Amino acid sequence: MRRVNRLFLIVICFTLSAGASADANAQPPNIVLIISDYMGYHDIEPYGAEDVRTPSLARLASEGVTMTNFYAAAPVCGPARAALYTGQYPARIGFENNIRTETDGLSSSVPSLPRWLHEAGYRTGLFGKWHLGSARDFTPNAHGFDEFIGHHQWTVSYYHHKTEQGDPGLYENDRIIERDGYLTDLLSDEAVDFIGRNRDQPFFLTLAYNAALPPYQPPGLPESKWDDGWDVNTATRDDYVRMVERMDEGIGKVLDTLDALNLDDNTLVIYLYDHGGRHLVNSAPLFHGFANLWEGGIRIPAILRLPGVIPANERSAMPGIAMDLTATILGVAGITDPVASLDGVNLLPYLRQEQPPLSRQFYWRADLYDFGKQLAIRDGQWKYVEHGNTQFLFNLNADISERNNLFYEHTEVVNRLRADLDAWQESH
């Protein structure tokens, strides 16, 4: 009996030891972050698109969670991306407008997601748009990306990859390069190559398309039209649709590569817009768009997939904001030190319904271009907006299109939200 018990204990100890060793040797989940630009809320199939075919994003949504109350931290590119990478409100890090000169940018002294992941042993790559500064202190490499192929400007041509001013715009790390090919395809192919080269180590891949920004240049244009598309008044909805659909094909290549390399079960894939678009987009049922704090400017799609961890084919109405993705990525990677300084939360316990939906406030501040000074706060069903000198209160549960101003009916709610918004501004 003693011999049996002793043998049993040996087996148990061996099993526990082997399990602990396997856990210790298990590779942390890979991270694939896919960002598209300047698009309408209604312009991908998981959010109701009818004239745009996005089967890859439909597949991603069927295998993960689609968030229907998700927000950008700002209605323009620079601040929105800065918040996503740092996990902090643009106001907190002093980055509230797009860069205007070469001396503008997100300083590498501000801790950011690629550096946290790089220091944790991830191989990090960015393919596509950066738009957070091109001076040495501001570049993707300065922030912890091991590899960068993309552009620093708000956009570049899809064919010759030049800026709106006609200057070369495509970079590999810190040097200008020339590549042949449609930019959306080049970025997709670089992402696929990066995955293949780093399949045996944890990696953080950011695929930041400039689709569907101007110039409105769909695939298949003859060389004589490679300078066209900058004037929205000569572009068409069909141009825009074809650009979005080509991006979806690229996303499909990335998903297929993860499948082929047996990496899909250990890879968190996140898709989102950086902010809302305008002109050729369909943002129904949201109002307004780019550079505005109305829902059309800041409410964006967000889809998350991690098989076995995040439920499949679910929709979540819990409000979230871009900084939550920062916290979620760090949580998946097992990086805990920066979390206390973030303005976001790890979404996994809520997506898995291990905790009840979280109730909190979101804040926005914008003074952009010719759109006027804007402030907004969301608290549950209520959203309070100041646009110029006009005040609005909306019940988003009943009025997602923000057409029915309830300012005069709920002055007590207005006063409370305005006071909370003032306190947030003072704290920043």
C-alpha cells in the first residue's frame, strides 16, 4: 500500500512538473492589430453594409466578438492613434491635434504599446500608416517597432506612393524606398511575410491601411490615372467601395496565413477604424463624421478574436474606447506594470461575461481645423455635447442618430455631465 501511494505521488509530481514546464514553455499569444482609416460605420458587413462586400471581416466577426458601442479617443488620425498606442487620453499626453510640422509628434519618452511588447520579448512590426511624427524621436522604431514599412503622412498615393505634394512617401524604417505595386496589396503582403518569418516567436503585428483615405484610387487604374483621386468631387462611391473590398482581401490573406501556420488559435486579432469618415462613406445610422464629436466621427467598429478565450459570433453592446484595446493587448501578453497608468480596461472579463457590463464615463475634447471647439461626455445612455456655443443632450439608447436634443427636458442631467466634463478637463 505504501509502495502504491509512493508511486501515485511520484506520478502526480511528475505530471504537475510536466504541466508547469509546458506552461512555462507555452508561447504568449501573438497580437495582430488591423486599422483602417476614414471609413463609414455602415461600410463593412458586420455593421450592416449592403453595397460593400467584406467576407474576411464577416468571418472575423463570426469567430469573435463585435462591439457595437465602441469609440475612438479622437475624431482625427494623430490623437486617435496616439491614444491607441499609449492607452491614454490625448489630453493626458498633450497630443490633441494632427501633426502640422516636422517638430510635431508623439515623443518616445511617452511609453507605448510597441515598446512594452518589444521589451517583453515580442517581435514588433508596423506596416502602413504611422502619422505620429517623422523626426528621430517620433518614429515607429523609436517607439519600439523592430520593423516599419509605411508612411508618415496622412496618406500617400496607392500607386507611386507619393504625398499630396508629390514627394516620395514610402519608408522602410528611416529611409525612403521605392516599391512597385498597389499600396494596399504591398502592406498586406508585408504583413504576411512578417508572420511567416516570426512564426516561432511571439509577435506584435500592426497592419495600418490607409484605405479608405484619399486619393480615391481603386485597384486596376492605368498609369495615366495614378495622380488622380485627390478631389472628392470627382471621385465616386464605387471607387471607395473597391478600395475597401481590396483591403478586405488583404485581411483575408492575413487570416489565411495564420490558419496555414497553425497560429490562429494562439493569436489575438483586433480590427478597428481609427475614427469616422466623410463624403463617400455610409455612416448610417450615425450623424456627421470626421473631425466631429458626433457619433459619426467617434463611434467605430471593433472586432476581437482569440479562439478559446473570446466567445465566437457574439455582439457586445457594452461601451468601450480605444484605450481598452491597449489594456486588453497587455493583458493577453501578460504585461502588468503599465496597466495602472492606462485610461482603458482589459475587455476580456466582460467579453467572456465573467463580469457584468462596466459602467463608466468617456470624454472627448477637440478644437480642429474649421469645425469649432467641441466637447463631449458619454455616461450610460446619455451623451452631452458642446459644439461651438451650442449645447446638446442625447439619449443614445433611443436616438443613436442624435436628432432629438433633450437639453431643455433634463437640465439636471446636463448640469451633472457638464460638471463632470469640467472636472475631467481640469484634471488634464
